[in-house]
Amino acid sequence: MIALETQDININYGDKSILKKVNIEIQSGKIVTIIGPNGSGKSTLLKAISGYLKPLSGQINLNGVNIKSLKKKEIAKKMAVLPQIKDVPSDITVENLVSYGRYPHLSFRKRFSNKDKSIVQWAIEKTGLKEYKDRYINTLSGGERQRAWIAMALAQKPKIVLLDEPTTYLDISYQLEVLEIVKELNVNLNLTVVMVLHDLNQAARYSDYIYVLNEGRVYSHGKPENIIKADLLKNIFKIQAHIYEDKINKCPYFIPHKIV
């Protein structure tokens, strides 16, 4: 089943064309990663899918329905978005932050029900933050903070989560921690995940499917073993690399050895 799709979408910033007739399909229950060099349109595509940016032309469908016909609150009930840059008051606790995820579901009076409170606690437990729920966000490590944002997204009870570079600025241990949680949620909750990653080896390890953007167009797409190839790395990322098989994680990985 197709959870999300774009049909020939075009997006401009002023007179500059950013996305050009982009077509993607996101299958329900899969982890799909968007990769590409800087300026290729990755984050712009994610913003368009979320409904934050309106295409100049083309169409975006959420479960077969054009998102233009859906109210923002209805979209938020089905799809959660974690942007790359997040702004939050320093004196907010983990539990308070996670509770924001329930706002799309609240009535006009915006009162929390017992069900809402239960879902917030569920999201906190799912992301391993139970012992941190009363801590202020600014006292957490990078990985713990990112987990709190993921918990907030989970509290929306979405079917789809969009993650824009969720591992940026994190140490390698926290990067793996965040991606392992994403994978666990995907497997255990059948959560559809669409994310932008810069680390191609991480994309290969944690993705079911990969889209490669270049100069605003879809250059290639497929399973990781069909994407992490020498010619693609050379043509798109301007590197020559030795490609190997990770037999433990059953995915390809590469070691770059020369800039083209």
C-alpha cells in the first residue's frame, strides 16, 4: 500500500527551480531515506511532503488523498514531522514536550483526557525516557534530546514520521542510538518512516528503500544494495570507493579512498 506519493512536483524559491518533476512512492511500513549532495533538494522535498511548502505544480497524496484537500490538523493526526532545526524553551520538561504531540487530537477546549495522558506516558516509555520525564530538555545529552522529540512525534499517534537529518550534530554513539530507536519503532509499530540522511552508510544500513536526489531531480531509487554502487558514488558524490558487504546487518557499506 502506498502511504505517500508525489506526482511531478515542482518547487521554486523565487526564480530558482529547486525540485523538478519529482515523483516518489513511499510504501506503508517501510523506512525510506532520501540522500543526495548538498543543495540537491532533500529537505525541500521533505517540507513539501509534510505540507509546509506548496508545490508550484504537481500533487502530493497522503493515503491516496491530495493533501491540498486536507486540513493541517487532519494531516498532523496521520503524519508527524521532526525538522532539522528545533526551537523550544529551555525550561520545558521532557513530559511537557512530549505532550505537545497530542495537540492535533485535542478538542476545541484543548483539555487533556486520561487517554491523552496515557498516550504521552506510552510515548515516553517507548523511547526509553521514563527516568528522564521530569528533566529539563536543556539538561539532556544530544541523543536523549533527540529521543524526546521522537517521543513527541509518537504521541501524535501518526502512521508516518518525517525526519530531517535526525543524526546531525550528534556523536556517533548517539547517531546509532537514534537510528536504532527509529528502526525499532518501524518494526514494532509498523511505522512508516521517511528521513533525510547525509551518512550514506547509515542510509544503507537502516533503510528499506533509498531515493537519490541530484540537482532537484530523482537520479535513482531502489534497495540499498542497488544504490550503493561505485558509479553512483562517483557520479553523484564525486568519490571513488571500495564497496563491501556487511554480513551482520545484511547491507552494503563503502570506504571512500579518493576524491574524483
